[in-house]
Amino acid sequence: MNEFELIDSIVAALGDTVRDENCLVGPGDDSAAVRCEPGAVLVSSIDALVADVHFPTDAAAELIGYRALMVALSDLAAMGADASHVLVSLTLDQVDVAWVRALAEGMREAAVSAGVFIAGGNVSRGPLAIHVSAHGFADALRLMKRDGAKPGDSVYVTGQLGGAAAALQRGRLAPSDDLDELNSAYFRPSARLLEGRALRDVASSAMDVSDGLLQDAAHLADASGVRIELESVRIPIVTGATLQHALTGGDDYELLFTSHAEIPDLAVGVSRIGRVSEGHGVWLDGSPVEAAGYQHFL
Amino acid sequence: MNEFELIDSIVAALGDTVRDENCLVGPGDDSAAVRCEPGAVLVSSIDALVADVHFPTDAAAELIGYRALMVALSDLAAMGADASHVLVSLTLDQVDVAWVRALAEGMREAAVSAGVFIAGGNVSRGPLAIHVSAHGFADALRLMKRDGAKPGDSVYVTGQLGGAAAALQRGRLAPSDDLDELNSAYFRPSARLLEGRALRDVASSAMDVSDGLLQDAAHLADASGVRIELESVRIPIVTGATLQHALTGGDDYELLFTSHAEIPDLAVGVSRIGRVSEGHGVWLDGSPVEAAGYQHFL
């Protein structure tokens, strides 16, 4: 099988998710062409999942594909963007067609779930890795950035934290589809796109929790020039995970945001976990904390 | 040095190329936000350069960075798009700050040369690889696609072919900045953005030559449902390269296009290398040829 037959096989597995009424040119040409939302700004992010760094190589390919797309889309959710499409750059150290098709099926499932299409990609030889660039549109005035938190705002997080970290620490990452709650948290995160859109008119700042709550809160505090004060008893924790997982674990892909307005009800739940004050850094239960979380290059 | 200090160092090396009047949010937030050209379609592509597959690891980091951006931008040139910006996803197996800064400086140089900005990126641990998604805007009606070649059109190529393949075969890929013509062809390709824009009103189809002229011509013939007949004596060859390099070598990043109109003068030169006829496949000097070129998974 050559590169082009492999691409045909991937495109076949992606099914309808390579098509969209706004897509003028999809997979198969030099570039994709997508109609822009009139008056909108383009919101774009790029992310990588590398074998044995960001996922266990023996996990089910569907789960790896699903996770790769959701992780990339989470960055659009954090901006409050309307997600539109993704491009996928895949490097493979061997060609196992069944595996690659399963990977594509996982991507298809994530694309359907998130309401995006897969506009194009690239396949080449190299150590197994999946890089995804995710694209959406937003009103320039309604972008949720990291730098808008103000003293007096409350601090919130969507959903529950710590599940993915607890799954990683437990060390039994599922090679199959039969996932318990912790493995689901790791392998099947949901990009909080719906929530991002619901929050973009009320949040003063936002980001996704990917490297651990304390570290990510420190980035938000830094970008906004404020102090973030968290209360540990208010932090929502996945059953089976600990406070430590929630504080420093990472891979949650929930939204951390600040607001001084009333927060709309969200199906995934929203917890008020602290407040913004004058100063800098992150405080937990009244004391400053050293930000600790996932460090890619410790 | 942690991940965030490394990113700061990269952003510093990128200098002014992370800023643009159309860039509302640049590096440092969850996503980049870029103002869309009114009425335009978004043209996007993604490409990967993997160490020891797409470049020699001991090459100068500036050259690797330069090449990574240009290769990705070449796909926009092939569509006739106005290139706008790129996102870069970098995986590093070790942190050599001087090396990474040099890589970023090469990217900066390519970005300045191509007139694009670097809107954001991602750095994580993994085998050395650089994935770049490139984005631009175009008029929907002026997109150069692969499927528009018509019998009676002439076939053209910009510039000269074979130089990169000759450099690869010679096996002395420069670890330094002192490049001869062949190494320049390999390490410092120019995305033909200016040429793509000049050709978009006259070309009936186009693509970039990345996998070798014969193989790429076969894709164009396939997409358009036509035969492409090439004449070997008309194929422009870099000094020091052979016809075989030009036909099957790849890595040229020149534009292959078809047209029945008058072709504007281009500084890099344009050669008429054949014609489009009814049928299928690629013919060379009156005989059908088996498409041969770079196969990522032979």
C-alpha cells in the first residue's frame, strides 16, 4: 500500500465528516478551502499527541483518534469560538491499515460529536504522532481571552477534575472500548464547545485546564495581572480521583473561567472554586502555592 | 528550563513575525485569532517535517526552520491563495535552547520572506518533528484546484526542477549556511506565492511539485480526468541535476499548472513542458510512463 492508497482508506473511514456545506475544497487537493463566517475572526490552534508521551501506544486506535481531535478542539472551546473544522497531520512508523482506519473512525466520532468537519491532512513516515490544527470562527468582541480577569470576579470551573490524572496514576489505561469513569476522563474528554459558547458573554477570562488546575490558574493570573484565590473544598473532583489529581494532574479539558456576572446553567455543571483579587499568583485556602502541574520538559 | 520559558524564548526569537495588524490574539493564549479577509474563503494546509525523514538532523537549525515554513506555504501557493499566517507544532526530544532559537530564527526569516506571521504554536516532548499548518485567503472563484485541466491546455512548470533530489543523492547536505545551488534547492525552497497569485486568473489547474514531476503530474491528470503529455527536452533542470532527478526526485516546490491562456512573465521563469489531451495518465515523449516519485510508505 502506498501513501495515496492509505490516504484514500483514511478518507473513506472519515465518511461524511470530510464534507460540509462551507467546505469548497476538502481532502485531495493541495489545501482545503472553507467559507469564512461573514464578519467573524478566525480562531485557530494546533496541538500534538505523541505516542508514549501523550497516549499509550497499545490503547485502542479509536480512542487515540477521538482524544486527538477533542484535545485540539478544547482550545477553541476556551476562546468561546464556534468550531468549524480541523486538519490532521499524522506520522506513522509502520502502516497497519486496520489500525489507521480505526484511528480515523475515532476521529470521525469526535468530529460528529463536536460538530466539525475534517477538511484535510497529511500522512508521512515518522514516529507515531498526531498533530491537529483546529479552526473556528468567533465575534471579535466576544472572544474569551486569558487576560480579562478582574479583582472581584469569581473563579469557576466546568465539570469535574482529576479523572484523567487518576487514570494515568492507576496505570491501567484501557486498551479496549470498555472504559470506566477514570479511563473515560482520560480517553474521551469532551471539548467544552457548547459551554464555551454559553459563557462567552459572561466570562471575563477563560482557558482550558490541560496542565493541572494550579498551573493553569497561574497562567490566567499572570496574563490578567491578578491573584487567583482557590478554596480546595469547592473543587469538583471525579469519583476515584483525589484533590491532588485535581490540583496538579492535567488532561482535564474542562474550562477555567472568571466572571462577575450570573452564570448560566450548564448540563456538565459549573463550580465556583474561588475569587480574583489584587496581587499575583495562585493562593489555595489562604496561602500562596507554588504552581505545580504537567511540565513537558522537567 | 520549563516548557513556558522555552516558549518565551521561541517567541522572542520570532520577533515581529508573531504580530500583524490582522492578528487579534497571538501566541500566549489558548488559540490565535485572526481577522478574516471580507468575502474570502480560508485556504488551509498542514505539513510535517520529521527528523531523519524530511531533513538531516545535523543540518543547521535555521535551515530546518526555514524549510519547514516554506514547504507548508507551498501548498497555499499552489491554490493561488494570499498567505496570511502559520501555526507551528514542534516536538523535541531534548531541549537545546540555542538550537531551538536558531530554528525559530529560520522560521522568522521564511515568514518575513513569504509575508506571513506566526500566529501561534505548540511545543511538546517527542521525537524531533515540525508540523506547520499554513493559512491564507482567496476568492472562491479564483482558487487553483487540481481538477480543472482540459484537453488542449498547455502544461507548465515554474523555475527549475531536480536540485533538491540531486543534493539528496549527493549526500552532502550542508550542516552550515554556506550553501551551493543544490543544497539551496533542498534547504531554501521558495513557496511560489507571488507566482500562484499571478497565475490564478490564467491557470485551469495547479499543484506544487513535492513528490516528483511524474508522480505529481499523474495526480493532476487523475483529478482532472485527462492525459498529461510531457516532453523531456522541455523540462527545466537545475545545473548539477539530471533529467531523472527532475522527473522523479521531489522536494522542488515549484508550481505545475495547466492553462489555455497567455502566461504572464514571472521572474523565476516558466517553462511549457507539455500539453493536456484526452485520456488518462502521464506520457513522456510519446509513451505512457509508470508514475514514479517519492513514496512515503514503499
